[in-house]
Amino acid sequence: MDTRVVDYEIRAMLSIEEIQSCYQVLKQLRPHLTDESSFVEQIQRQLAQGYSLAAYLKEGKVRACVGFRFLEFLAWGRVLYIDDLVTHAEERRDGCGTKLLAWVIELAKSKNLTQVHLDSGPQRHEAHKLYLNHGFKIIGYHFEKVI
């Protein structure tokens, strides 16, 4: 008999209220997000373009978020690309990020994808440990030119 207690859920966040509930967590990763209503509008625009937003909830409260897309590249074929992955600062080291990342990887597998990709800031050492522990490899550099 399985006696495990599941005290969390991971689910898509689609409604305005659900998106709003992710704001406090996502702005920890994206500190330039200073206005909740603009944040909701941007997420809604991105959802219309194929972005998906999911959250790890414990006791009904958002503890971690992931934003991702299904994309196709000449270099890698069809992949699940993670735009945003963050755990609330007070919840880190509690396994939220691990469970959310594992959920995303399983989602990719269920879509018959063979790869998950993401970019990560060079200062995010703890996040890098998480990715490496899940079998991610560092395969290149990401460049930008502000114009």
C-alpha cells in the first residue's frame, strides 16, 4: 500500500488570478518586473504565442514557477525550452525546484521530445547545480547585443 502523502500540486496557470499569483515568485528571477498588471498583460501575450506557465503550489500558495515553450530548431529539432524557472527565496532547498524541473522533463518525454533546453545567468550557481544534477550539460554560450 502506498502511504505517501502528496502535499503539493503542479499545474498550468492560465487565469488572470493564477497568473497574478505567480508574480511575487517570478519577479525574484526577473527584478525588472515592477508592475503586476503589466506582468499579467505580458504573460497573456506570451501565452498567445505558445508560452506555458506552470506553478508548484503547496498549501495553495505558489512556491515555484516555470515558463516554457515547445520550439523547433535546426540545431536540435523539437525541444521544450525553459524561459523561466524560479523557486521563491524562502522555499529554496525544500525540493520545489527539483520537483518542478522533474515535472517539466516528464512533460517533454510525454510529448516524445528528446531534449530540454534553457539559458541561465552566470551568477545563478545554485540553479546550475540543480540543472547539472538533472543531467543537463553546458553546451554553449548565449550572446546578446542591446540595440
